[in-house]
Amino acid sequence: GMLPLAPVPPGPWSLDYLPTFDDLPWQTDVGHPTADPRAVLAFEGGETAALRRLKYYLWDSNCVARYLETRHGTRRGFLGGDYTTKFSPWMALGCLSARKIYHEIAAYERARTANRSTYWVVYELLWRDFYRFYGCKHGNRIFFAGGIIGQAQSWNPDGEAWRRWREGQTGMPLVDANMRELKATGWMSGKGRQCVASYLTLDLRVDWRRGADHFESVLLDYDVCSNWANWVSAAGLTGGRVNRFHIPKQSRDCDPEGEYIRTWVPELAQVPANRIHEPWLLSQE
């Protein structure tokens, strides 16, 4: 049988106690966090909020039935909460399980519709599982400089290139918009992560581990296996296909009107849509 739980003594450390921001043991004075109004969602922790998001994305909005058409952005680019599920922060913290999502989608398919979009959300869950098995198989090699294949690389030691990427000041609009969103909110779309990783490792030739470590530090949905396995893959060090993204093309495909870029790179606010993805092509006039 189950053993009885020991009684929790009253006082500040009882189960009823929830520390405030000011109760946390900061080493120095830290200002209260503020929400950025441009954020895709006001992410709230806990299972209740996770289940509310799951219900909204499936049953309240039917967004799950359009996932395949919106997952790489809409006419507004990567703005708003509905272009992808946004389940990952809750999954990363154990507030929402892949199994719960799978069974809820199965119920939705029985009750409403089953299409390529509902299938594709489950497919994304399988990718998440795949990276866990990938980590189990390769162990610490997903952290090695030479990746899974142990291939020595000559990385660019330029600290300025790294800094400009991290701060969203590369001059490549889509990269800068995504990196600024990440810095301000802790979130970045899946397609955005692929693009900025490709640009850092295959164009700037900066050590991929710096990018993976930075993501580990700032992502709301950081997950060891998904993060490091995706980064070593982006660097082309798994023995499989190397995916080098053409950033201006991705920008035109994912943010055709440039609204996402203008939101996060306001210095380009007056650039027309036909040049915002490659502003260096603007004439002097």
C-alpha cells in the first residue's frame, strides 16, 4: 500500500507558501521582469495554464487543423500566438506531457477532423522523442566540438561576429529580428531557430557550441536533447545532410510583408516589403 505522507509543518515553507520575485536569493539587486508587448504569448507556468493552452489550440480555435499552413509563419510572419502550438515551454518544465497532447489530438480527430495538420503536430512530438533517443545513443558526443562524427573544424574566432549575432545586429534582417525576440522574450519560432543556427555556424563560421550554450541560457523551452542535437545537426556534424539556409529566401517565404521584421527591427520600419529582406539592395535615393 501507499505510505502516508508526513505532515507539513506550518510556516513559510509549507505547501501553501509560494515565493514572490523579491523572496528569491538574488546575488545583486535585480529589477522586476516586465512583459514585452510584442511577445507571442504571455506564458504562464503550471499545469493549469498548460491545459488551458492545449484546450484553446485544439477545441476553442481549431488552430491544430491549420498547423501545417501556419507553422512557418503567416502573412504577419512569426507574430501572434496561433501560428504554432507554443506547447514546448510547458513540456520542457513537465507541466504538459507529449502523451497528453497525443491523446487530446486523437480525441479531436475523432470528434472534428483528422488531416495533415493534426498528423503533423503528432509528427513533431515524434521528433522530440527522436532527439531523446539520439541523446541516449550518442551520449556526450552531442556536446563535442566535432559533433557526432568527430570532425575537426576551423571556427571563426572573431568575437565581434559572435556578439553581433547574439545581440541581433548582424545586418541580416530575419536573423536580427529572431535574435532580438529571443533576447526580449525567451521565445523563438522553430523556423527562426533553424535560420539563426545555420547563419551562425555555416555563414559566420562561429563555433556551434556557443550558439547552443546561448540558447540554453535564454530559451523558455530549453530542453537538453532537443537543443544540443538540433545545434550539432545545424552545424553539419552528424554525418547526415547539411542544411544551409538561404536567409533572404527564408525571410521572403516566412515574412512576406516584412511585418515581423519591422516589429523587432524598427530601424527598418520604413523599408518597403520588396526590399526589407535585403535592405542592402536599396538605392541611394
